[in-house]
Amino acid sequence: MMRSILVQGGRDSAMASRLDTALALARLHQGHVTVLIDTPIERFVTVDPYGGTYVAREAFEAALAEDDALAAAFAGRLGKDDVPFDIVQFESAPIEAMALAARLADLAIVSRECGYAGDLPLETCCPVLVLSEGVVPHFPLTSACIGWDGGAEAACALRAAVPLLRDCPAVRVVTVLTEKQTGFPPTEALRYLARHGIKAELIELEKGNSVEETLAAAVHAHQAQMLVMGAYGHSRVREFLFGGVSRYFLEGTAASAPSLLLAH
């Protein structure tokens, strides 16, 4: 069950999608929603040529006042719903604030455009649901794909996804065949899901131009609402230099899944 749901709070246009998704999941799992509002103090710090550090205090205090007003607006909005909630405020860097608040969360929800969606799964133990702007997944899901390469990251993501896959009639474990197959075979993923009452189909595909493009084509063909995948299965340096599946779906314009569930 996902009963403690953390949401990236903000004034951006994608906030409504994040909040509606969190509320839908909280109702489904009888859960609690935490909205995090963050004003990093580092944005208001300047360093002079002699090494002195200064805080633009008036601007910072004005930003905090705006955050207080935003928190009150969220409280007014959420107070009209039937979901328990709280609102927390931080003054840390965004990813640090989210990681701290997610220590006892079952799920963190962010937008693809936040700038740290790919890094957050490395900083926290809870899975991260990444939404595209304007997309609110409907639960229970009607179609979902699990990207499976047999690695520890994929297994972690699969375990984390179980509460979201319940009652989904079309779950597919998608593996792209490469020259060297390592790790747990995809049949083990099917067995694991079956133990949780989730019937899944195995899709094995020959690699096309790349693993990520082959996986994206499968997600699109099956009209999956969600793609479950491990985050950064290779080193982050390699991901940066050569790209990778995680980076492709987070940053590429061809990302086919309207939402991603990432875990590391």
C-alpha cells in the first residue's frame, strides 16, 4: 500500500497534475498526502570578489512570505477534500528537501520538468513517480509496462510498483534481447508478480537501433499509462557520456510513457 505520498509543491503549471495524482492514490490506498514547498536560501546568497558571503535578506523574506501564502492556499484547497494532508516547508536545495521529506514516504511525485527527477531515486529509498505536464494517470491503471534487464535496479522498481499494478488488467514485462543477458531472467519477474496476484505477460524484443528506442516503441504499441524501470542501471558518468535508458525517457522528446515509476 502507498499510504504516505509526498508531492513536489510549487506554482508551476504542472502542480495541478501532481496534486490530483497524489489525491487519487491517497483515496485508493486510504493514504496521506504531504505537499513540500521549498525556497532554497542558496538562491539569495552572493559571494563578493573578496570571498565575503551575503544574503539578500529582504528578497529572501519576501520569498518566504510568498511560500506561506502558497501553503495557506494549498491548505484551503486540500481542506475541502476527503484526504488527510500536511504541508511542509524547507529552505534547502530542491533535491535535498525532497530526499529529506521522503525518508518515510511510500512514494514521491514530481514532474519530468523539475530538473532532478532522475537524481531523486538515487537520494531516497522510496520510488519516484515522474509525471509529464498535464498528465494525471487514472487508477487502477489499464495498461503498464515494466522495463526488465535483470538488474538490481529493475528488481527494486518492480517491487516498488506492486501497489500501483494491482487490478491492472494488462501488465507486460518487456525485455530487450542483447548479446549478453545477465541478472535475473524475466520469468522470475513474472513469478514474483504472480505471488502478488498480478498476472503479467512477457514481451521479448530484438534490439533495434537502441535498447531505449526498442523499449519506447513497445510502450507506445501497448498504450501503457506507466513505465516501471530502474533508474541509472549503469554508472551516472556513463549515462552522461553515452546516454542511457533512464536519461532517454527522462529527457528525450520521444519518451512514450505518460508517467514513469523509477527506483534505484
